[in-house]
Amino acid sequence: MSPEPPKGSEKQGNSAKLDAIKEDHESEKEPGNKEEPGETQYGERVSPRRGLDVKNKIKNSSEPNGKICELYKRRSCPHGKSGKKLVDGGVCPDRHPKRCFKFCDYGQKHSQGCKKGKRCQFWHPKLCKHSMKGKVCDIEGCTFQHLKYLKTQDEKPPPRAHQRESETENPSEPSIINGYLPTHEFSIGFSFADDTKLIGAIQDEDSVRLLQNDLDTVIKWSAANNMELHEKKFEVVSYKLNTSKIMRQLPFYPLTVEYSTSCGHIIEPQVTVRDLGVYVSNERSWTPHIEKTIQGARQMAAWALSAFRDRSTIVMLTLYKSIVRPKLEYCSPVWNPHKVSDIQKIENVQRSFTKKISGCKELTYWDRLKKLGILSLQRRRERYSIVHVWKILNDLAPNDLQFDFSTHQRLGIKASIPTINRKAQLAVRTDYDKTFRVHAAQLFNMLPCEIRSIKTLDAFKSGLGVFLEQYPDTPPVTGVTGINNNSLLSWKQGRTHLMQLS
């Protein structure tokens, strides 16, 4: 279609200009006569809305082939990370796939790295030879990918302000490094948000000296990165596994394990330390955290009952589920208790609150759970553990505890249960069997293989809910003796449960 001739010209002039425009259009179709991108045949710039020719050229050039851009591999492509940046009127003709963040940060050998390899849907770039060996690259202008946790020179870690330092003595931990902390000679370094921890196995005076050196290294490193630590907030907690040693009974023993900061501040040992909202005790017990949790939940329940007079089922359950129960379930897979006394204390909070609901006062606690259609807090904690293991299996949660899964032709996917040296102390073996790494794996393996192989979260929760309905929910409460401790493992091992037919 020919463009409209200018207005105000005479008829003869208009016909002559139309003939000239037709000749120009015919000459454009011939090879070799190409128009400059972004300009019309009159030399005027085309606006973005009317520049259809430019858009078509960009669209045609944006169809990448199967080859990955070589410059993108070296992070030097002028078209940017996406490859859609316009350079000379076009985009990059090669592919710019998305990088795997886990692989770029930690590689494949690290516990937090990508373990999928070729099965990963994202691209794994070529690593620098120094990063592959776990070393810091000192080559200026190196364009290969560097692992960020090694703290290379061209990729400095982001600043983290108001960090807290705490040291813990634990002889059962391996010597590995996490996050952006500097390399330690003796202890293990962990950093999350504004909390930083050092963990080391204290066996003699040399171990105390090495842990002190690592502490000084972290303090100097934080000062060099313009994020000085608040040294008065430093805390130390010790796990004493062998209390029968004569050395620990001497009065001057605390002086041999004393730590100090660079400014001379003595770090006082603590009985309990609050770590990301969870109270850790030096006796390897979760009872102090449970008591703090119950106290906060009871205060919130008392406020709700005093502020609202309505005792109907809908109002009471809404208040309980929104402001009371979350207090009792924060990080519950970590501190899931196994002592019957601790389980009873937690259940008493839900027991007393549900008793205030109209029509439930005369019912027992077990009958109230059935009438209200809610699970006991003990059963919910085990359900959370199972769901979290499923998320680790499907890469929806980080595998910090290094869960290993195996696939059997008949049994399906199962989580491996690590073993511990049977020559270890009885207290250590008992605590190890009750950890999340062991207990959650046992709960996950007792599910039917059809439920374990589900790939979507909503479908897995639905299948898990149907599976939990098969077992009675009779948690231990004060004054009532049940068949067992109501754990799913106890119902399965005892063979005493009655399958409820739906």
C-alpha cells in the first residue's frame, strides 16, 4: 500500500510524486537495496509504535539456535545476561540459558551445592580450575565461574551488619566451612542472617587455644569488611559429654576454657542460648525451650479469652489457630520432644483452650479432638517432619543435613538412616536416635510407596492426611494412660492399632 501524498499539492504534482514512490517501492524488493533499521525511505526516524520493520527484525534475530553463546560462557557477551540487549539493531543469535544458583555458589561437592548434574534444568557453567580444587582464584581478570563461598577477589560477599558470635563445644561435628566466613584451622563456621557461630571439639588446652585463634580471625575479618561485631553479645555454651573426668571437677577448670575478645571482654558461659528463636541448653535438652514456648502460648491464650466473649466453635478455633498454636509449633521439627512429660506439657495448652469451647466441656480431650476435627500437637509435629523430608527430596528445601535417598523397584523411594558407632556413650546414642535426621527418616519410610512418589505438594499433603486418619490420635495427657506414646512409629511397631474404615 503506497503512502498518502502530501496535502496542498496540485493534481499533476501529486501524480508525479505517486509514480516516484511506486518506483522506490519496487526498487526495495530487489536484492542489495536494504533500508537502514529504524529509518523510513524519507530519512525520518520511525517511532516505536510504527516501527514494524524494526520489530520484525528484532523478532527474527531473537530466535536463538541450539548453541550456547561463547561470550556468555565467559560473561563478556555485549548483549547482557539475557541476550536481548540491542547491539547494532539486533540481539544475540545464540542461547543464554539461566545459570544454576546452587552450582554457582557451592558447586557439586559442597553439601549445599547442586547434586543433579546433567538432570538439572538450569545450566552449569565451567568452573575456574582454582574453584574446582577448593581454592581462591588469584588470576586478575579471570572470566570463568568462581564458587562464591570461597570468597574470590572479584566476587566479594555482601555486608552483614549486627552479627553475633557464639562458640559451642561439640566433639561430634566434622570440620567444614559454610557461608562467607573466613577459613578456620580448627572449628566449624556457620552464618545465617545476623547470627554467626563457631563450633569446635574441646579435648585439651590446645583445642581451647585453636578455637580462640579462630575467634580472633572472625573478628578481624568482620572489621575488615566494615561490619564490626557487638563483642558484648558474645555467648559460649558447652556440651559436656563425659562428666566423669576428674579435670572437670576441679575448681579452676572454668579458667582453662575461658575465651575473650580482641578488646579484652571475657565471654561468659551460658546455660541456655537463644539461637534464631530456639533456646539451646548445655545439657542437650529441649526442656528450657519447651517451657519458654508454653509460657508464651499461655499468655496469648489468656489475652484471647479475655478480649473475646464469644465461645462458639468457629471463633475459638480461629483464635487458637491464628495466635496460639503458631507459638507452639515454631521450628517444631528441630525440638520435637520425646519425653512423655514434655509432650504432656505442650498438649495441656491445647487441652485447656479447647475445654473453653461451648459444647466441649464435658468431653474428654481425645473426644474433643474428634469433634473439632483437629489433630493433636504431637501428631502435627510428626506430620511437619514428614512434609519437610518430602520437600528435601523434591528440592523444595535445602538439604543441610545431607539426606540420602535410594529407589527400590518394589519399595519405592526411601530415605537412608545413618548409623552411629555403637561404642559411643549411651546418652549420645539416645540423643542421636531422637534427632530429626533419624526420626524424620523413619517416619517418611513408613509411608506407602505411592504417597512417597507423589511430585506435587498439595497432592502429597492430601495423601498424607488420608494416611494419618488410619491411626488413632490419643496423645499422652495428665491423668490418662494410653496404649503407647501415640507416635506413628509406636503404632506401627506395636501392631495394636485398629484401622478405621472409612
